[in-house]
Amino acid sequence: MAPTSDALCVVLTIESTAGLRQARGTMRPSQAIASAHREPVIAFDAPVTTEEDARVTRAVFAIAVGAGIASMSMNFWVPFLPLYMRELGAVSDADALFWVAVAATCQGIVRLASGPVWGMLSDRYGRKLMFLRALVFASVTTAIAALATQPLHIVVAFVCQGLFSGFVPAATALTSVSVPDRRMNGSLSTVTGAVYLGNTVGPAAGAVMAVLIGYRGAILGAAAMPALAAMLAAITVPRDRIGPEVRPVTEGDAVGATEAVPPRTSARSLFTTQFSLVLLVFFATISLTQVLRLATPVALERIEGLGQATGASGVAFTLAGLASVAGIVLSQRIVRSGRLTRVLGLACLVTAGAHLVLPFSTTAVTFIAAFALISLLQAGMVPATNTLIAANAPRERRGTAFGFASGVQAIGFMVGPAMAAGFAAVSLDLGFVVLAGLFAALAVLVFAAIREPRM
């Protein structure tokens, strides 16, 4: 898609610029001839038209729908994966959980390696192409799981997902280059909200499908959904711009003229202090969120007893899903350019306080209320962090930036369960206090060290 901005203007063609520069003796004849054959470029440099603004809105909506459908399809079957493992031959519940852990760990390891590679390829060949690739392979790998005959086949499916899929970072990267920077946080919030909505609706829809047509049938139904989302995205999402960026022509040759220049940034140059700090915040929020989500059913079991824990956990995660969607909507309204670090730091502080409620909760109602509040705050932190990742990367390297973020996310998905297991073995209440302290430290880091680039 040709880039847009606050006044999407078609800039003067390179031919006219080259002519002016040649007339003034600032360009050699060979340079003028070469420049005359370049295509006109469009720049992000002032207010977009109403028509172009509508195009951007439609593109964001289509990306969000694609990511939301794919997210819902994954949550169709992953929640009942241990039960499916038993059907495939796992000899006990412990054996089923062992195979689930092996599959998830292998997926995380390969995604850690593949995420940055896909990110760099997206900057070279197009973020839309990588988004479509991720959706199509989500269907293929889910189909492998549907056709499995033993637990090892599920491990293979997860490894393939880690290698070839990863639609959330692909959707985030595509969104970040498809909108003007002034709309980035709101657009990323829309995409993230669609993912959370898919996470919330998916388990309930999958449970109904599993009851009606069995686990294998539900997984086959889920396999078709990302492919349908890919078809929708292919038709409705404009192609993103690849290649040279645009900068103003200097030397006063023509007012408002621009020229294309080749990108000068490398993947290594992304790792500035600010970019690394934002990735650290992203890793911390992902891993600490995983700790709480895995510890919640165990904590509720200790409060309510074994017989009531299942129902209480269902209520907790349903309310948390709804709170997450509310957090995304709220972030769209209150988070603006210039406020990202303040809002992010404040959210970390309030999250720390909410964690301190958990060890002192004597009823499920109190625990679930605190859990829902934390979910609301953490959901609002995700698009703010993604916006900071994008803002600290040149537009032509944002695919690479979110590729590295995908790798960091994979590490968080592995570290979080290990922390949860450690806290469960020692003391969950102590674990909640530690989480509160870590979020407070994160708030200090955000306020003291992270600077929001001007967008």
C-alpha cells in the first residue's frame, strides 16, 4: 500500500526534481538520467484526505478481523488439548500434560529462532505477504493436529506452528506500516482487542463444537478459519510499501519535493538502548502475565476447594477476557502520542498494587476481582508497548523489530510457566508478592529510563 499521512500528497515526481537540480548544476547528467526513470513516490508528511483515512480504517479493520479469527481458531482446541492427548494415547493425565509441555516448549524454542528471520523477510518482501503466510500455515499446522494419531504428532504440529506461523507479530508489523504514526496506538489497540476477543470467544465456541462433533472435528473446523481469514486479508488489505523511504530534497530545489533514498539501517542498528529497554518491558509483561494465569486455578482451588475450583476458574478467565477487551477500548481513548510512557508506568504501578490483594484474598470473589483488574491493565499495556517498539524502529525495519519482539515473547512463554511452577512449589502467596515487586520495579524503569520518540 502506498504510504499515507495527515495530508496524503502526491509529491513532485523525480523527473521534475532532477530537472531542477540539473539546471542548477547540482546534479551530474548521469544522475539526472538515472533519477528520471524512478517512479513517483508518496510521502507520509501531512493531513490525509477523508477518502484515504477511510482506506486506512478499512485496512486496520481487515487486519484485526484476520488476527481475531485466527486467534479464535487457536483457542478452539488448545484449551482441551490435554483431553485430546488422552484420546491419542496418553496413558494418564500426567502423561497428557507432559506431552502438552513438550509441545509448548518446542514451539517456543523454534519461534525464538524463526521470529527474527520472518521479521527481516517481511521488511524485504512485504509485511502483508508475511501476514498471509502466517495465517495459511496456521491452517496447515492445525490440520496436522486434527489428523494426529499419537501425541508425538501434536508436538510436530506445534513445532511447525513455531516455525511457519506467528500471525500476531505479523499483524502488528503490518498495522504499524499501514497507518500514519499519529494513528498507530489506536490501530494497534484495535488489532490487539480483536486478538483478545478471539481468545475470549474461542474456548466457549470450541467446547460447543467438541460436544457436537468431537475433538477431532472441532480441530478440523478450527483449521479452516485462518485460511478464510487469509482470503479476507488478501482481498481487503492494501499492499504495504517495500523498499526506499522518502525524505525531503535539500538545497532548496523545489518546495515540497521529495526523493527516494535507500534504507540505511541494518537489523543490528535497531538495538539502541531505548529499543532494548522497551523489549525488556515487553518480555516482563508477557512472562509475568503467564505466571498469574497459570497460578490462578491453583490459588482458587486452595480458596474454594477442589470441587468448586473448576467453576471459579471458568468465571475468572471469562471475566478476565472481558476485562482485557475493556482495557483495549480504554487504552484507545486515553493513550495518545506523548502519554505512552506515563500511562505505561502508571499501569505497572496499579498492577503491582492489585497483585498485593491476591495473597490476602480469602474469597474467590475478591481474588477474581483483582485478577480481572490486572487483566484490564495488562491488556492496555500491550498496544502501548507495541507502539513504543514501532516508534523506536525505522518504518522500513518494523517487520524486523516485531520479529525480535516475537522471539522475546517466545522466551516469556517459556519463563512464565517455570516461574509459576517454582512459586507453586514454595509459596503462591510469596509469588504474588514477588510479582508485585517486579511490576513496581518495571514502573520505575519506565518512568526513569524510557523516552517516547516524537511521532
